[in-house]
Amino acid sequence: MKKHLLAIAISLTLTACAQSPEEQTQSDITNREQSSIEQNDTVELDVTGSDTDSGSGTDSGVETDEVASEANGIDEFGDYDQEYDEDLAAVLEEVEQGEGEYGVPGVYDPFEGFNRAMWNLNYDYFDPYLARPVSLAYVDYTPSFIRTGIKNFLANLDEPASMVNSALMLNGEEAVRHFNRFWINSTFGVFGLIDIASAADIRKPVDKQFGDTMGKYGVANGPYFMFPVYGPLTLREGAGDIVDGLYLPLSALNFWQSFGKWIFEGMEDRAALVNQEAILRDSPDSYIFTRDAYIQNKNFRATGGNIEVLEQEDEAYLDDFLDEIDAE
């Protein structure tokens, strides 16, 4: 299915104007700046309002706790590392406040009119009447041992591709962990239905895709697309998914098996986003917020989620060093 979607994406790309992210019109840049200003103004108004309350800022503290609880709920249904979830929650908060430092200013969205129409179709119809209720019903009513077995089995299919991509990203430790998890779960875990590796304290790293590998070595995301039901996709991710599908056992799946894998994983992913719905509803432009968060997350994954933290620590150390020089 992803091959068909990529073919559509490529055909749309060939019909677009030959415009690079740096050559986008001034109006596009102005729209993004206005969206960022509106978001910052909203934050400033909230802060001002909390200061002028007759109380001692209790309401503000409650709101902060609610946002923190929403961020901490990202991995309620997922299997990602806790540290990765915390970093991703910080990325979402940066996007909400218009303070992202990754690739958001360089978003390439030449089909914004088409993408907005597809976003409205998804957000107003497909998600509330199909994706959300089906996903929550699956999570709420499927026996936990069946759901866990399906998740484990599908996750095990991705281990070889993640192993190769981790090696290409020069992360040998994670590559070995993916390899060990795959052969242990496939052999002793009934083809991956039981996560024996985790029981043996071989924790699952965040899956790595070939799109992440290309991003690490400087390949741009390319044009951004929003498809009905399927959701967002970039040209880099679509091409990366095709490469990942060339490895066994993914290459042995037929179309309907791949489609079923996408359905089950999509229901889990959609259910995990319930805790982030309030942030999306409160954003001034839900399309811009979703697009920028998606692109920022792809850049975040390409860096392994560590570069931004290191840059902040280095900047803090440099500021302290300069302050000491000024004091002398």
C-alpha cells in the first residue's frame, strides 16, 4: 500500500513548481511567522492572566499539571523508551509555543491547498467517525493478552530493518540489541508473540527507519503530503518505507498482510494520541501544528533525540563561562 502512496506522492511532486524550501514565497514565510506570533501571544496572555488572578497562581499550577500529565501519557499504549517519550513531549511543546529548533522553518509544503483539504477531511470526518472510535474500541475491548501478542508479533517484524538502519547510523549497540531481540523472540517467543527478550532485560530501542538514516546524513524531508485516512507523509519517509520493506520478513508479506499490519499498528498509534488531543484543539491552526510537529519529529528521530539536548547543555555551559569572564 505504501508503494502505491509513494507513486502518488512522486507524481504530485513532478507536477509541482520547481521550488526549493529556501525559495518559498514571502507569503508562506509570513503565514508561518504570524502563526508563531499568535502562539506566543497566547502563551503571554495566559501568563499575564495567571499573574493578575486574586489567588496565588493556583489555576496556573493546575493547568501546568494537566499539560504535564498529558505529556507523560504518550507511552500509555506504546513500547517506546521513556526518555524518548519525554524528549518527544518536549518537541510537541516547542511546536505549540513556536520555539522549535529543528527543521520546522524549512518545511516544504508546495501542496498546502490540497493538503489542507485532506486534513479537513481527516480531522472532521475520518478521525472522529472512523479512526478514533475504532481504535479506542480495539484497545478497550480486545483482551490484553491478544492485543499484546499482536503488538509483539508485528514489532518483531520490524527488528531486522531497525537493526540495519541502526548500523547505518553508526549505533552499534542498538543494532546488536535489535538483532538479539529478533532471534530470541522469533526462536523462543513463538515467532515474536511473546517478548522473551524484554523479560531477559534486552529492552527494545526506538525503531529506526531508512528515512531516519537518510535524514541523519543530510537528506531533506522533501515535499509534505497529507493523504485521506493514511495521514501525513514526506517523500523521504515514503522512499525509506520502500527500502525497509525489502528486508525479510517484511519482504515476504503480501499486500493484504502489509495492510493488516498497518491497520493494527495504526489503531495502537491513534489510541496513544488521545492524551495529545487537547493540545491540538487549542492550537490556533491545527493543520500547521500537525505539519510542523510531524516534520520536527522526523528530524528528531533522524538525530536520535540527543543533539538538541546536547546543544542546550553546551549553550548553558557557554553562557556560564561568558558570565564568569564578564565578572572578572
